Amino acid sequence: MRTSDSALVLIDLQKESNFGLKNMEEVIKNTEKLLPAFRASNIPIIYTRQINRADTIGLSKGEPLNDDGTPYYYNANSDQIEIFDEIKPKEDEIVIDKYRWSAFYETSLDLTLRSLGVKHLYIGGVVTDGCMMTSIFDAYFRDYQVNLIHDMCTASNEGAHQSAILTMTNWVYNMKIYKSDQLINKLNGQSHHFFEADRADSMQFTKDTMEEQYNKIVNSL
């Protein structure tokens, strides 16, 4: 297994369709475009999968259920838990299964990253305001430098996505935000740019100003 001070972590890019995620086709396309650049740069790629046991053992309290009592999301007895074919992992790439939102909660992700010597995380995936955000906060609490890949994450609605991006930008003090094409430029040693907050809580917003503040990030990428 190769070691690196960086790693790409892909959160729950699975076939689960019950969320009704916006622009999921674009997320898959951008991930498919970015993967070869990370592989060519010899940077480890780690996938996570959310898997909920069909018998509901370990299921979060209040998790939605089907009429037959099985989990509505990420049912272990369905193909919804599988990673999209277009971006599926290579044979030597790590897949870490989880049963709660954060990819760090009671998984081997932190141990795996430290074994690889990783200090910088590049993160994309879904859902922005759920598994992505909780994983990013947990990465920050474990002293990783976080790099969010903006066009490789999405949510079930634009408001949830925007508010999550702004919240992370305000409080993950060492986070940088990239678009996938700019990150490819960086990996290729070319000129590139990203967004980074200049101070804590710099993107304050109300329900009336959220989109305006969010666009300050997007328009700088």
C-alpha cells in the first residue's frame, strides 16, 4: 500500500436513489473526471459506503423504515448500497463501510489515514448536509487539513446544500474549497485557484442573504 501525506476520500457515492439528490449526474461526471488525476499522482483513494442492516440492528433511532420494517435508505439487501459503476474503486483501493453518518464514527478510517501518513484530506460525496458535513467536522477535530471538492457533493435541496457549505466554511478553520477542474490543475502542477475564508465566521448569513453569501464562494472557484 502506497503512503502519501494526502488522500482522496469519497463519501457514500452509492446507488441509493431515495434521497432525490440534485445534480447527482454532475457529481458522478466530475468524480469520474478527477479519479485518473489522483491515481496518476499516486495519491490513495478511499471510498466509504453507508450500509444499514436489513434487520435494523445498529440503525439510528428514528431512521425511516419501509412498510416491511426494513431500512428505507441504504438497505443492505439491495443494490442501493453499491458504488456507481462509473466511479467504482480499483481492486487495490480501500472501501470502508459505516453505519452512522460520519465516516469516522466507529470505523477504521482514521487508523487507515494515519497508517498512510495522511495530513491533507480531499473530500467529495453526499449528502452535503449529512454524511459529508459530519465527516468533515470529524476530520477537522482529528487535525486533518480539509479540502472540500465543491462540485463533487450535493444534497436533496439547494438550501440545505448552501447552508451546509456556509457552515463548514465558517467553522472548519483550515478548509479550502476547490472545483474539480482546478484540483486537476493543482495535481498536474499547473496554475489553479480555490476559496479559503480569511477569518472565522466570515460568511454569516440569514435566510434572505444565504444565496448571496454562498455565491461569493461559488463565483471565486
